[in-house]
Amino acid sequence: MIKKLVSLSLAAVIAGSVSTIALAQDAKPVKIGWAAWSDAEFVTKLAAKLIKDELGQEVELVQTDVAPLYQGVSRGDLDAMMMAWLPQTHADYYAKIKDDVETLGTVYENAKLGWVVPNYIPEDAISSMEDLAKDEVKEKLGNTVQGIDPGAGLTRLSQQALKDYGLDDYKLQISSEAGMLTTVDRAVRSEDWFVATSWSPHWMFGKYDIRYIEDPKTSLGEAEHVDVLARKGFKEDNPEVAGFLSRMQLPIDDLQAGMFNAQETSYEEAVAKYIGDHPDQVNAWLGEE
């Protein structure tokens, strides 16, 4: 009788283990979308590592442009995105899908868009967007503002800024973040003049001696917050990850330092270092305080 009970118990344990393994194998990975911007890459890969290592759930990262990100979350093709710049930068995208998504939380606050110049350009030459209308400044800059992706909110607002400041004879050089940074790097090496679209947080402020110029008409907006958006029903389907994402908030200086480290090493190394250097933050995100 004892042997029979032991056999039954073992069978139950084995069956339970097989069932658990089957559930684990059937569990879908958490799908998080991101666009190829350095801040989005850092926070997304940081979240993915913690979800996998600490919460034991697989993560699938999907890189695409900004518009498909919003569409993907609203349709349920993606579980979440961590780079909704609001209230102005992504206002157009958000307005179209706001009823089909849920906001889980804010990843960081006091984000900023702007145009930057190197500090070797004297401030009495360029301190404001209004100064770009000077003939001598136009000549030095080649009537060009270095831009990023065509679908970026910063691109849309920069095009409006050219109109607001009467800079009709300027060209916004649309390319990508990588293209803009290549141009900036080349110009800095030879101390050529340039003006480029940028934003904070960004590692370029750690690498280059640059400054924002004033935007008195606030064409590029004011302080922004960057939110996590999730598909409808995600909180109910995966409360553990949803709770984690809702608590994940980084001080902007910490984020910028992590991003700069990623450029000096790699995103994987920088993410691991960030986790090791900020145990209290991470524990709070995981709900372990």
C-alpha cells in the first residue's frame, strides 16, 4: 500500500512537472517594440533583460519605425512600447490610437527636443534659432539643419520651426539618427559649423561639447514625458510584466550616463552595468522593496 501511494505521489509530481514545462513552452514571449534611437534602445534592452532574468519570461524585441510601433500596439501585434514622447512630439501618432492602448507609466520625465550647435561657435553668433537668419550664419551652415528620420516627431516639429522662424531658404537634411551623428562627428573633428536636431536624453552630450540654442517660439515644444504604452488587455494577461513596466522609471541623468556607456562599450555591457550599479532602483521596479 505504501509503495502504491509513493508511486501515485511520484506520478502526480511528474505529471505536474510535465504540465508546468508544457505551460512554459506554450507561453508566448512578451513582444516589445522599439525604434532605432539610443534612448529607446537602452531602456528597452534594460527592461528585456530584467523581464527575462528576474521575472523568468521570454522577450521578443521588434525594431521598426515610429508609426508602425503605435499601430502595432493598438492592433495587439505588439504587447508594449517604451518610447511614447508626449504631449507634443508624438501627438499625431498618439491621437490616432489613444482609445486602443493603455498607458502603463512614465519611463522618464523632463525629456527635451532642440537644435544643437558646437560650443566652438561663439554665442554672439548663434544663441537662438532666430540667429540662423543672419547672412553670415547661413553661409557658415550651408543653409542646412542636420535632421533624423522622416517619421520622427522631431522632424515634423523641425519642419514647422523652419516656417516659424522664416528660415525658408534652409534645408532640413532628413536621414537618420546615425546619419546625423556621422555628420556631427565629422564636423566636430574639423571644427566646421553645424546645427543639428537633437534631444535629451542622448549620449552625444557626453561625447561632444555642444549646446542647445534657444527656441523662443517653442516650436519644438517644452518638457516632455516618455511613457510606456501597452495593448488593451495586456495588464490582465500578464500582470507581473505590466506591473514591472509601470514601476520602471529612470532619472534622466542616470539614463544619459548609461547611454554614453553603451556607446563606449555595448548596450549589453552597459545594461548589465546599470543593473549592477542601481540595485535599489531595480528592486523597486521589481516590486521587491
